Amino acid sequence: MNFLFHLSERVNPFQSIIILSAAVLISSFFALSKSKAVKKFLIVLVSISLIIAFYLNIYSYLSMGSFSSFLIFFENIQMIEIGIIIFSAISVLYFISAYHVDDENFSKILIIFLFSVICGAFVILSKNFILMFVSISVFILSIFQLISATNSGVDKISLHVFEFFLRPVLAIILFFFGFSLLYGVTDFKDFNQILQSEYMSDALVILTLIIFGIALYLYFFLFPFQGPYMRMIKKGSFSTASVIWFFYFPVGVFTLINTGSLFLFFIERNNTFLPVLLIIITYFCMLAANIGAVKTGSVRRIMSFLFLFFMSIFLLNISMYSTGIIDRGSMDLFNLVNIFIILFSFMPLCSIFNNIEKNTGADNINNVIGLGRINIYAGINIIVIFLSWFGFLYYIEPVRAYLDRVDFLKMGAASSMVLVAMVTGFIFFSVNIFRILGKIFNRPSGGEAGKVLFTGSLYAYITFFSVITLLGIVTILLVILDIDIVFLDFKITGFNF
């Protein structure tokens, strides 16, 4: 037992990565197999390895605490981020298994998929510039291979996949230039060393931050660079969207968080023009995402635009921090909650809409007309998920903080712009949500919604996320109302029962 405990200490925090690597090794022996029994075995193997990796990621941190070395660091935030990536991978596995199990290259897809998870974990753990750059580069390459493999049977998609790939490749080139410039100017190998030095005011370091900002913007291909992404989402396999939404984007967000200390330092040093620039970018991203969703009839494109709207919320949080509306802790909390909202709402919605597309053979919002009347249970789940976007404390707190701390008669131009961006964005966002709900609960004319069949596994899938969403809403309401529930004790605003 002592040997096992010592070995566990030595491999911390790589326990989850070792499990996933072992699954990749075992799967490689079946890479050329087309047997259905082998495919089922690989699905079970990958599922179990992801679940064990998820558990070991939490267990290794709780049992052995933080870890830091020359190359990596593993603290509370890294444990949460890796947990989110692995959880996202489990959901992506659901989409891949549901819609690609008959592909000839299914075994290869699973191997590439697991390798991408490992690369994503290394991106989060990376502390050293070189390891961070290599991890991001290999992750993007593996994601590109995964998207290409899942679209191998789709006609005329290769050009759109290649155009999409050029965006993150350009981001990688800029990252390489930025890391090289930082290393050349400072001779340091991680961000903490730079923050604690006199180089932060150097003009070349400031130039590096600007390069990193452009690289991250291109990585997320927010407006006006989203064209190839939207075309690929519309014409490609649905699992392509799930890979990007639930796996590609979170890694980019965590990369932004890892480099966030530099950006926040830069914001504090340049609190005049930079906050205004961030607010302008945020405003146009939110507005363009919502208008794009209103103008299209494709469910895939609507979900993509709404997802891009959520991505612009990250910019909004940074804008609110830069103008003093919220503090650093609140910004980090809101960004983390935003990730959870994306994961726990988009996953079941995408599974429902993709099932409708699979049954009706068309990607059109009119195919959801009457779904809520014919399938009441699915309609209830959709209402819970959609309305949760308005009920989370995450959306209430920024406005409350704004009203509590800012005098509307004396607020500055930047603060006013944040308020305008927030209100405008959420008005259009509400229009999109109620547009979809209106279609779902309209009386069907052609009866298309009646042809949609929901399997037992799909019901279980959407129920799980709906229950989690309801628990989150109830918890937040208890906090707002100052209600504390503990074992054999119930408190309402100070009164015990």
C-alpha cells in the first residue's frame, strides 16, 4: 500500500492523463477493426476511462493538494477546469457515439478524440511558455483531425473545414510570435515571473499583450471572422458543432484565464482607452450574434449564434471589471458560471434539436413547430433550460451591482456604454429565446413534429441536465432569499424552525 501511495504522489497531477493515455494505447490495437462488438467495447472503454479520469482529477487534488513545478502547476482552478474539459468530453462522446458509430473510421475517431482530451488537459496545466505553446498547437491539430474525421462522409465539406482551420492556425502563429517576443525581452519562462518584474511597463511586453489579444480573438473567431465556422457548422456533421461548442471553446477560455493576469495588469495601467475598446467590441459581438440568430431559419446557425453571444459575455465581464462595476473575484466567478451555463444548457438543447433534424431530414426551425404540444415532456425540459438563462444569479448580479454602486446622474461614458451593451444584448437575446419557444408551442400544421421519435437514452440525457439546472436555480433562489437549509435545521431570513 505504501508503494501505491508513493506512486500516486509521484504521478500527481497526471493521474487522469495516465488513465486516458492507457485508454488510447488499448484502443490503438483496435484502430482498424470495423466490428460492431469492438466499437461497443471501445465506447465502454472510453466512457469508463473518462469517468475514472474525472474522479482522479478531483481525488488527486483533494488528497495531495496543489502542485507546482518548472513546467506545470495544479491548483484549485486547474482542477475545476480539467474537470470541465473531461465532463465536456463525456458529452461529446455521446454525440460521436450516437451519430458516427456506423462510420468505418469510428475507432480512429475515438483515438483522436481521447488524444484531444489529453492535449486539452496539458493546455490547462501548462506553466512554461514552451509547454503552453506546444500544448495549444497539438490540441488544435488534433481537434482539426477530429473534425475532419467526423465529416469524412459529408460532401463538399473539406474546403469549409480547411477555411475554419486557417483561423486557429493564424492564432497559433501569433501565440508563437508573442511567446518568442516575451522570452526574448524578459528571458523569463512563465507569466508569474513577468508580473513580478520591472518588465511589465516595457513597450515590447505591451506589444506582446496586444498580439495575444488578437490571437485569442481569432481563436474564438468572433465577428467578423466567423464566416468559415458558420458555413462548416451548417453543412457539416452535427458532431462537429458539439466538438467545437463543448470542447474547443472551453480550452480557449481557459487559455484566456491562464493569460488573464497579464491582460488585467494591462487594463489597470491603461484605464482610459482600453475599457472603451473592449466595450465597443463586446457591443458589436453581442448585437451581431443576436441579429444573425434572428435572420436565419437554420437551427444549427441559431444555436451557433446564441453560443457566440455567450462567448461575448466573457468580454462583457472583462469590460465590467475594467470600468469598476465588478471586482476581480466577481469577474472570475461570472466567467466560471458562464461556462457552466453553456455546458448544462446547450448540451440537452443540441441533443433535442439534432434528434429532430435526424428524424425530419432538414435543418429548419419550422421543424420544431408543435414539439411542445406533441411531446409535453420534451417541451417542459426546453422551457426549464431556456428560462434558466434569465433566472441565474449570474445575470442578475451585474445589474444589481451596477445599481448599488453607480449614481446614474454621475456615471461616466464607459459605464453608460456597458449598461447600453448589456440591455441591448439581452433584449435581442430574449427575442431569440421567445421566438424558439413560440415555434415549439405553436399548433403544428404539417405534423412534422409528430414524426420525431425520442429514445429512452435521450430522455435520460435531457432529464439529467434539467435536474441539474433546477437544482442550480433553487440554490440561487435560496441564496437570494437568504434561506439556509441544513440537516434538521431550516432558516428563513434569520428565523429558525
